[in-house]
Amino acid sequence: MEWYGTLPQHWETRKIKYTFSERVEKGFPDEPLLVASQNMGVVPKAVYGSRTVEAMKDLHNLKLVCVGDFVISLRSFQGGLEYAYYKGIISPAYTVMIPNECIASGYFRYLAKSSPFIELLKLCVTGIREGQNVDYSKLKNHQIPLPPRSEQDAIVRYLDWKVSGVNRLIAAKRRQVELLAEMKRAVVNEAVTRGGDGWSNDKLSRLFHTIGSGTTPKSGEGDYFNGNIHWVNSGDLKPRLLFDTSKKVSEQAVQESSALKMFKPQTIVIAMYGASIGNMSVAQIDFCCNQACCCLGDVNERLLLDFAYYTLLSCKTKWIEDSNGGGQPNISQDIIKQTWIAFPPLEEQKKIVAHLDKVCYNIDSATEKLTVEVALLGEYRTRLIADVVTGKIDVRGMILFRNAERLLFGGLQ
């Protein structure tokens, strides 16, 4: 079966090379430099930002891109075909595709980002692993679904309407997550930094007898991860307690790796870099971890581990600020070791922990619920686009209904 499955009988299919022509025009040095971005499409470098290398010479050798063109730019697993929202020039290494009259740019913009099409792109790559790029000489010989032009326009109007609604809902829920995070930071900071009579100060290198990191087993063999020892990645770190992990490393992997350490339960694990930077959990298991994690165990008797956890949560923002040297933030072990914290007598620590456990549980529960909802909405959006652009959902009647609804109720809004 073709990647798009069964199509409506009145739809056609056509090879990409007969649906698009290739733009190879050069000699426009005065046009703005463009950047092909997965999140923004093809936009001027000034709009995208300063994170790209700027070509300063031989601008006449760059390819022309016009509004409505498509640029093959990224790796197959990320998408690969980006829509041009602006006119400008781009690297000659990129393929620039011009849609013919038979296909609407808006329709192909949705088709090119649909999950079935991205699976097709994975078959049309050159290079290995991280270096894989879409090969147009392979891609152009594949068929794509082609509804009648009027139906393509209906599909674009329908998806613009539905997807924008889903995106607004996702944005609203993400904003709620941000507000909950701000609330949690404020509550924790107020509780653990207010100080007072009898509070002590010390740095973490003296409050934890074990501060260290892990490493990845020297072999990438699958057998190394078919064991019973919990393997913790920085992405596994969720609020508060860590009881289990999806992957477990074998005893053989631990024995054969001189740098692979075992950490005990009641150890605080902190993500030092990556997408989860600053996230932390209190491990309730024996475990090994990768090099992106910093582990703090064997806490001093003057300090409750749970109080230390909440105090370190309040350090996250400062750690990230101190670790950002112009590139990607990386919280070093040295930054963590040299951190000073304040703490009251044990009885007061217990009261503060009990208060924070109750408040943070409610905040974390609400945050988790919203995060799940965002993920489900994202899955719904992905499935909706895939079903509409491959004809599984007929939108022609829906557009007529929407237009009638506007005529009937538009004046009442």
C-alpha cells in the first residue's frame, strides 16, 4: 500500500516531479537572506534571529526563493520541506520547489508536515544518522495525493480554522502551566529562603558526602539494557519522587564500565543540561545514570533530604543563569558543589516540608493534568491533519456548514 493509503475515488495521484518544478534562478544579491526553519518556515534571517552563519560574499550565487515556494532544508525526522513566507535568497545547496497550477501551496504545506508524509521522507534520505538529509532525486519520483483544486482550497480553509483553534487552546494551557510553575517557585522560595533565628548556612559540598555523575555504558549493545538495575536519563526526572524507569541496565554493563556508578535510594538527581535542565527528583531506587545527571546523596544529619530538595528547587533559576556562557546552558557539578543554602533546625524543617508537600502536590497534579491535555491535543492535531490531507475526512460539507453558521450567527457576536 502507498504511504497515503486508500484515497477518495475522485482524487488523483501524481509524482512530485510532475507537480513541482525546480527553481534554480541566481543573481539577486540585493534580496534579503533567508533561513529555513522547522518552526517558522522560510523567513528572513532578521526575523529568525542571529543564530545562523551569515553569508557575506558571493551573494549572486545564492538561489532565489519566492513566496509560496518550498525549500528542502531539514532532516527527514524533523519534517524537511519548509514553506516560504517571504521572497529572498538562500544557499545553493538547498532545493527550491515551485508548485504547479494543479496544487495549492497551502494544501501541500499541510501535506508536507503530515505524519504519513514525514514517514515517506525517511525513505528518501542520504547520509547516516544525524547527517541524514532529504534527497530530492529520490523524493521526486514518489506519488502524492491530489484532490481537485477546489477541494484543496476547502481543505486549507478547514485546517486553517481547526488547527488555529487547537493551537490557541494549546497555547492557553501552556500558559497555565507557566503560571503554575511561577506559583510553585514563589511558594517554595518564600518557605525555604525566609531565614530567621537559629538558621544555619553551609555549602552543598559539605552537606552531601556523595556528589557525582554517571556515564553511559561503553557498549551501545541492546543486551546492556536488558537487566534489572534502573537506568536514569535526565529526561526521566519529574517533580518530587522517582520510583521507576522505563529502561534498566544489566549488571554486566556496570561491571564492564569503570566509570558507571551505582547510586543509593534517597539521592537527589539533577538534570545539568538539555531540554530538562534544572529538573530534579528524589530517587527511591538503586540506580545508574547518564552524564547529564548530578547526584547528591548521603546527606548531613543536620539537613533533611526533603528540605534540601525544596531548597535546591529554589536554586534552579540562578544555576541556569550562572551556567549560560553564551551557548547552551550547562549546570556544572562545580556550580552545584559551591552553592550555599540556609536551613533551620530539624523540627522547623519538618514543618516546612509538610506544608510544601501539600501545596506542591496540588500544583504538580494540576500541571501534570494540563501537560497530558497538551499532549493529547497535539496528537489530535497531528491525526486530524493526516486524515484530512489524505481524504479520510471529507471537509467539503463542513466548510459549507461553517459558512452558513457564520451567516446565521455572525451578526450576533
